[in-house]
Amino acid sequence: FGSLLVAILQFIRYMLQSMKNNRFSIAALIADCFLSCIEDLLRYFNFYAYTQIAIYGKSYLQAAMDTFDLISSHGVEAILND
């Protein structure tokens, strides 16, 4: 499920990159940058969710909820430790 979300974001970014030749190139570049940041955050989040799946055998949704709780409770500390 996590990989599906990343694939959807990559598809949207591909569609925006194909619009670069049109007159909406600045808007497409800004949207591409924004989506790139979201994709990086999703990949970072998925790393911890997949780790919980591998170690504890949880479903993706349960691992995602636990990962969200971990990040929201420890916030920047978890990112800085990484």
C-alpha cells in the first residue's frame, strides 16, 4: 500500500514534468517541487512502517498508525536521531 502511494505521486510528477513545455511551466515546476518533498517524506515514513512490518508482522495500516504515533510523540527527535 505504501509503494502504491509513492507510485501515484511519481505518476503525478511525471505528468507535471510533461507539462514543462506548455505555458504553465512555472506552476508545473512549483507543483513538481512540492510533490517531490511529499514523496521524500512518504518514503521516509514508509521506511519505518516497513520496518515494523518486518519485525512485528503487522499489517501496513497498523504499522502506519504506529509509525505516525511514534513520529507525532517524538517529533523532531526521531528525525534528528536518524
